[in-house]
Amino acid sequence: MTRVVVTGLGMVSAAGTGVPAAWSKLADGTTALNPISKFDGALYDRTVAGEANHLARTDGGDRCEQLLELAADELIADSGWDDALMVDAGVVLGTCQGSIARAEQIHRKYARRPQEAATDDDKARFAAYRPGAGTTWLAEHLGAGGPRATVGMVCVSSSVALCHAVDLVQRGACRRVVAGGFEEFSQFVFTGFHCIGATATGGLRPFDEERDGTVLGEGAVLMTLETLEDAQARGATIYAEIAGGGFAADAFHMTAPDPEGGGLERAIRQAFSEAGVGPADIDAISAHGTGTAFNDGMECKAFARIFKEVADADRMPPISGVKSVFGHTLGAAGALDATMSILALRDQLFPPTVALETSIQPTWDFVPGGSKPADRPIDVVLSTNSAFGGNNSALILRRVDAS
Amino acid sequence: MTDDRIFVTGVGAGTPFGLGVDALLDGMLAGESRVVALAEPHGSLAPGYGGEVTLKARDLRSLPNSRDMRPGTMTRYTFLSTLALGSAMAEGEIPWDDGDGALRRGFYVASYTNSDRFDKYVRFAHHVIDKDADGKPVIVDERVPTAIRKFSGFEFLKLMNNMPTAHGGIQGRCQGPCNTFLGSPSGGLQAIGRAKLAIQDGLADTMYAGGVGSSIHPQMMMVRATRKLESSSDVAPDQAGRPFDQDATGIVPGEAGGCIVLERASTATARGANARAELAGYGEWFTPPSVNRGVPPTPAGPVRAMRRALERAGLEAKDVDVVFAHGESNNDLDRIEALALAETLGPRSADVPVVSMTAHVGSTEAAVGPLNAALAVRVLETGKVPGALNRGNPLPEYKGPNGAAPMDIDAKVALVSVTTREGIAAAVVLRKIE
């Protein structure tokens, strides 16, 4: 099987523009969540979000394109891909709702004045309405002429997109792919989460007894993927190998996850199988950790069953819930979690679960507070995500020099 | 990876002709168009006609494992997707209640978007937003609790783009790989191609693969109107959809869901399934994108997609007996597609029938590929090929037959192709099982 590696990273998040800004916040155990600025959160009795407040919103501009462009700038500089390499590169992105705020603007206008002719400005907004438009925009922006796909699987969108991208390279559909995800913070999505009782009253506290919901964020997270052979041939920096991926459905309920985590367990086992690893090989876990009662409980049940198989039953790898720092970036979450896992491999740090006080699994190590230097080599990380509708994903990220 | 062949054991559809692929094929063989004047005009934004699906909740509930499904919790996209999936499950006699069999089943579906009811949220915003003395918008505190009560969480969740997969996964009892592809009319064929790979990679034994389109709602109508892609309203509705015809004036709104059931040959054989055709090959190709501006400059993309599909099927252009094409009814894109067909089929272009359903049901977005694949399966079974409706003045680039009368042919190989303005071309090859 062709080995596919990550050779470049780029991201924008509530922590700022750039991977170093995000990693610094996470490693320090400092949350990047900030007061809601896009609308008055107090009206929902909610105060914080993971907005990229360091970026001014341009009037009429597309927030998703703004996020993607900045992430792409860093990605290209980091990867060293030039125009010649980009020309046949694929672009595979995940998103939950795409440029939803533009659609929000359009409909506010048309709901009031349905007979009014569309302006030129409207056309640009309409064009961005389709969730898949971000992928096309990025491909054009980068000059990437290879395979393109947009995965719309809510919170597992970008992790499934990474699986799809790896598959394209392994099958020879293209030699390299830009993959990841994007999401903008919008009142529409916030309202939806609020209506279903999923928003936290305060911070996002994954795996805490007192957790009471999630905090929505925004961001764009991109990676360059290519074959190990190509990366070595051009002397590229190799961050990690995406050694395996899996995704599986619960078929349990339209919105609630299988409370036993059956789908997540199957996704993890599929990723194990693809990577040729088992529970004993996993050195760290990046969990979805939304801070909701259902999700975190379900995840723990799945992890408990899987890692029970390890000979030393107490050897549950440290588990990180990075959404406590960045918020839940929905369509970008899988790629963001994977990026933090890759940096954990690079710097040999267990990323923290910030704001954790009373763990729902007291004997497990959720790395509360700040990051923790590895007391043993971190060679393989499991990164998991789950979504409304019962969709689950898992990625196995491995240090190349450890394989 | 296994070497097993992939059989199609069921096809399903929800179209303006009703439930099931036979209803669609019968209507097309009869030369009917279901593009009609819509009961509710959509302001000044649309031509006022389209191919509308009139199926109801009771139609869905008549399908396997669908009795408890609630269309009230679905958008139009999701509803159409579940109709198509249920219809395919019924024809395939899928043993959906087979316990652990669910672990080996998956569902891939394609859709432009799933947000046809977004207007409700705008009404929410309108409910809570007012203007202050300076005319600036402000949120009125006391209205928020009322607005929140009016909006159940399910109204929001309906709009998540994975909801066709989520509902379909429950309906079809799929606990294997499930995915939603967004953004292009070729997405439905991409879903089929990826589903084939999922079986060949050993991730599943049975995959449902489909696509859904719903362009008769304000959102998509506004998009097309502003991009000036809609058909003119100066022609009769049943004359509006004109694939590969010089007199075409633009895209005709339509809606539909299409789905096929793919099974590993050994699985299908073991359960005594009716193997209706073999999914022999899949190909895709990408032209560098130009965001919403025009169409691909050359036919190279669709040509490569079709050739790749044929190559993977171990076939050549000379083996193709019938083609199912997109035929968007927009001259710019239809010219490119016609050139691609002529280049791919070569000297046989003049003889190979080219079927397009656009004249019959309008543009069905991401459903077009799976619907055409489903039609192709039926044509391979019956040998009955619909005529070319509304193609009396073909584009010079179009070299195929354009007779309106249906044909009887001994079709053994069908080529299904979707060419898109997004520059994503996809094709599948279906072969008759002798």
C-alpha cells in the first residue's frame, strides 16, 4: 500500500492565523475561546465562541474564503509546493454548512423583498451558497487541477475528507492532494445548536462531570498530502503519515449517537486494520470531545471496549479534548484535531484538555490543564470524530521515522 | 482488495413520473414530459414551471423499513433521497433486517446542498430582529424566547448536509461506510464509483449509491436566475427541456432522487438476488475549475472520464450500445458534452442512441447520474430505449441519433456520463449479465 504523508500545514482558528499560534495556545493550555462578537450572545444566555476575532469581517465578503485563503497561504509556504506541483493536485475539503452566512444575508433580503431583482453583489453571494463552492474556490485559488470533492458529513466532514484524499493518492488518481476542512461561525448554526440544547452556558469542558454543551468555533485547516516516496525525493519536511482511516455509521437515530458508541468503535477498528496497528500501539488519543453529555459518554464507552483488549488493562493512552481551546469547528474539526495530533507527534507532547476539573473517567488521563511532555515516545495517535446522524470517523497518524 | 465483480441488484427512483424506475422509463418511452406550470410561482425569479415530484408521505411509508419515517423531519432533498433508496431496496428485496448484515452495508449519496428550508431560519431572525431609532438592526430581547420556542431543534437538524445519509442509513440499516458528496451534478456518479470501491476494498458487501436534486425551491431558483441559467418562460413547459438542441434556452428546474443497489457478486448470488446488470467500470476526470464562470473550455475532461470507465470495464468505445448523457439543456455545456460524446464514440457516434431525461423531468442536479444508471440497467434488461424528445434541431456538435421514436435494441453495454459546468466529469459502464 502506498504510504501517504503530511508535508505541509496551514490553519486559521480562534487562536489566530497560523499553526504556531494554535499550537502555542494548546500547548500552553490556554483557551482561545472569546466573547461572541458576531451577534449578541447574551440574548441566548451564552457568552463565548471560538471566533477568529483577529480577522475583521469584510462587508459582503465571504468569511469561508477569507479563512481558506489565509490557511492556504501558510500551507503553500510550509509545504514548498510550487505551481508545477500544484497543477495536478487534488482538493478535498469537508464542511458542515459552507458559506452559510452569505446565504443568511441573501434570505434576509429576499424574505423581505422577494420581487426585487438580484444585484451583481447577490450573484456572488448566491454562487457561494452551495457548500461545495469552497472547494472549487480553493482549487482555483491554488491552481489545483486534480480531483475535487466536498464531503458534507457535519462534524466528521474533514476527517472523512482526509480519508478520501489519502485514498485518491493511494489509488493513483493523483499524486498529491490539499485536504482539510472549513467552517465559519454563523448565527444560523448557533441558533440551531442552541435550540437543541447543545450549547454550553460557559466554556467547553470535554469529559467533565459538569459539562453542559459545546461552544461553536470557526476556522480553516489544510494539509498537503503526498506519497512518502515523493516527499523524500524532494527533501520535504514530513510531519506524519496518515497510516489508516475508517468511517462507519450508527444507523441508530437521526440525531443522537449510539449511546454505546458502536459506530465509533467500528470506525476505529477499521482504521486500526488499515494501519496495521492495534490498541497496544496507540500512544495518545485525540477525542472528539464536544462537551455534550451524549457525545463524551458515548466516546468513553467505545474507548473502554477497545482498550480493554490491551494486556495491561490500565494502559489507557492519554486522551486530549482540544475543542476546549478552539471550540467546535464542525466541518473543520476533524482536520484541526488531526493537525494537533501531528504536532503532538512532532513535539512529543500530550495536548491538554483545558477546563477539565472532575473527570467522568477518574482513572483515565485526559491531560487536564496544560500539555504534558511525553514520558514515553509518542509514535502513533488515534484521532476520532463523531457527528449528528450517527456518523463516526477515525484516523491513525504515525511518526514516519518510527514506522 | 477483492477481485469480485459488482452487480446491480436493485434500482430505485422518485421522479415527476412517480415512484420507481419503471414509471420513469415508461413515461420516457411514451415521449411524455412532466415539466409543467407550477402551482406556486416563485416570484420573478423563475420561469414558473418545472418537473415536480408529487409523491407523498404515504408513498414513502409503503416502502421497506420506511413505515416509521417522518417526512416532516426531512428537507425535500432528504425526502426524495429516501424515496429513491426505499424504491431500490424494494426492487432489490434487500434483507435489511438481517441483524449483523447491517455492518456490511453502506450508503453513499450526492447532493448539491440540503438547505431548502433555510427560509424558516430567516423568519426566525426576522422575528427577533428589529430596527432601532437610527434604523440599525437590533435584536429584541423579549422576542428571543418566543422565537426559540417556535423553532424546534429538528428544524435546524433537517438542514444538515448529511441528513440524507443519516435518514437513509437508518432506513437501509447501514452501519458500514456512509458519506455525502456535495457540490456537483456529477456527484451521483462519483457516489456510485466510490461505492464500488468500498465493496472492492472489503469495507462492505452491499452499498446503496444515489443522488438527489431539488431545484424547485426558492434557493436554487434564485441561484440559477441570477446566473442567468434558467430556461426562458416564453416556451411551453413541455418544450422547455431541450438537451443537445439549438433551440434550448436554459436549465429547466426539476427534482428527483435516484439510487442503485450494488452488491458483491458472491453476496448477491448467495442470497439468490436478481442480478440485473454488472457495474463494470467507473471513471472521473477533473478540469481546472473556474468558480461559477462558464463551462470547461474543452471536452477533454468528460472524454477522459468515459475512456477511463471503459478501460476499467475492459471495453472499448465500439462496444457501447447506448449512452445516457446529462444534456443539461444549456447550449454552452451541451456543446462540450456533445463534442465529448463524438470524440469518445468516434465513428459510431451516428448510430449509438443518446438518452437524456432533461426533456422529460427537467434538471435533477446530483440525481441525474444515478437515475441514468438506473435507466441504463432497465434498458439492458428490456432493450427498450426512449427516443430523443425535444431534439429536433440538434446542435452541430451533436452527432448522435435524434429521432423521437423509441427503439428496441439488443443492448449489452451502456455508458452513463455526466458532464458539469463545475468541471467534474464522471462516467460508469454497465454491462448486461449474460
